Amino acid sequence: MCSTKLLERASGVILGAIFGDCLGAEFDCMLGEQPLGDILEYCNDLQNAERGSVLYTDDSCMTFDLGLSLIQHGRFEAREVAKAFCETYFSSFQRFYGSNVVDVFVKLKQSNYNDVYGPASQQFGGSGSYGNGSAMRVSPVTLLHHNDVPSIVKLAGEQSRITHTHPLGINGAILQALAIEKALNTNEIESPVKFCQELLEQFKENTTVTEGISVYEEKMNRIIEILQEEKLVKPQTVNSKIGSGVTAHAAVPASIFSFLYCLDRERLPLISDYNGMLRTAFYSVSFSYDSDTVGSMATAIAGAYYGEKCIPDEWKIACEGADAALKMANDLISLNIQEQ
């Protein structure tokens, strides 16, 4: 039987991912830093929002597609996941899907899904995409295989290859999945630097894709340096030293940094009165051009650590898909318990 604490934190993962996406979508593709005051003002208005009126993007579409397929089949079926991705896209065009992944979906549908990994592997002259798309949807993987790192790594990579076959894209999904897993298993983070160091070592020891490891190692070491040396970190610093755009090796480290940086409420005086989950959400969407994705990934990690109770009820009401997210988290963690 699933413990109440585990279920609450598992629910925080999926609900956090959805909430971060919904919040980030409001500020997505805006050039430059978004003032925290503007984000707070927007969030205050959510108190009177109608149920489900704040819509999510392709990030959450594919998170739901992957998670529901895992629940339905009890395992990863690549062809079924690919079909789910395509069916959702072709029935909901206005979700801000990137043009490259749409090209994959078109070819998958044309081939009747007989070559699930082919279209993605042919992109960019055969090198594949290193965008953040497979990392942004990976959270269901961690819940299905919670406490089984090799299985998390294997499935994170497999689901990535449907749309992102470049080693940097695959490793981005693996690192994000492991960050969620580590947050789920950590009761109290006494040292953000130590958390980051241990996560990096776990990633290096377990990833099966050796190419591109050094890129992520460099980014994670930059996170450690910033956390050690700088008390107040300006958004320009994050973007120049870590990055925060549409590539996996920018967005995933930026999301991890956002979570760890916001553990200390004193770093952000304007939002110091809010809990850590909300600080992460506000901060992560404030500096990224791809704010829905960085917000979704950062808040999924935060949800694993803080649990879904840290998201206000009025925000759960406002965000599209909140009830479905809670049900999916419960079903995934229940499957995990059955496997053990």
C-alpha cells in the first residue's frame, strides 16, 4: 500500500509539472527578465479564475500522453506512446508544439507508426534533436519506476528516442528524471551543493549514453559554483552561465538550479514569504525564454520534494488538468507499488 507521504509527493510531481507549465505559458517567449512583481500579480488574479481556465501547453499534453499510456499498458509501449503523441497533437493544434516535433509526428502518422524511432533519428542530418521536449514530459517515468534507478534511466532514454535522439536530448531526459527521483527520496536538503554533486555522480554512473556527459557535467559544476559563490543571483547570470532556452542542456540544468536556489528563502526577498514550491515556480519562469518548460520541470522537482499540498487550492482549480494530474500520479505510484 502506498504511504500518504509518498502519494502526496508523487502528486506534487505531476501537479507541479502541470502548474509550472500553466504559469510559464503566460510568460513564454518573452524576451528578457520577467519581473517577479508581474508574476505575483498574475498569480493573485488566479484566485478568482474559473475552473480549468488557465491552459497548459504541449509540455503537459505529452506528459499526460506518456503517463496514461504507461498506466494503460503497465509498461512502455513505444508505438502506443507515439500514437498518443500524434493523436493529441492533431486534435489540439494550439498547444505551441515546436515545428521540429510536428515534423516527427507527421512522418510517424504517415508511416502508420511502423518505424517509431525513424523520423526522429533522421532529423538534423541524422544527428537528432537535442531540444528539451523529451525531458519536459519525463516525470511519469520516475513515478512508475520509483526506487529503481536503472529502470528510470532505461525508460527515460527509450521515451526520448521517439522525438529526440541526440545524446544531449536523451541525457537531458535522464538527468531530469533522476533529479525528480532524488528529490522524492530526500527528506531534508541541508546542502544544495551536496544535492547537486550527488545528483551529478548518480547521473554519470547510471546513464547509458556516454556522449555528451561532459556537457552536463560542466553545467552542473557551474550550478555548484554559483550556489557557493553568489548569494543573490541575477537572471542574466543564470542565462550566461547555465542557459535556459529550448535545448535540453540549457533547460534541464536551469530547472535544477531554480529548485536548489529557491530552497533558501533569503535569496529572494520579494517572494520570501511564499513556500519553497511557489518560490521555485515564480523564479523559474522569471528568467527563461522557454518559461513554460523550465517552469514545468523545475516545479516537478520541487513537487517531489515539497508535495502537492504546497500548491494553493485556488491554483489547482484554475489550472487545466489538475484533477487528471492527481489521478495519474496516484495510478502511476500504485503501479510502482505493485511491481515491488
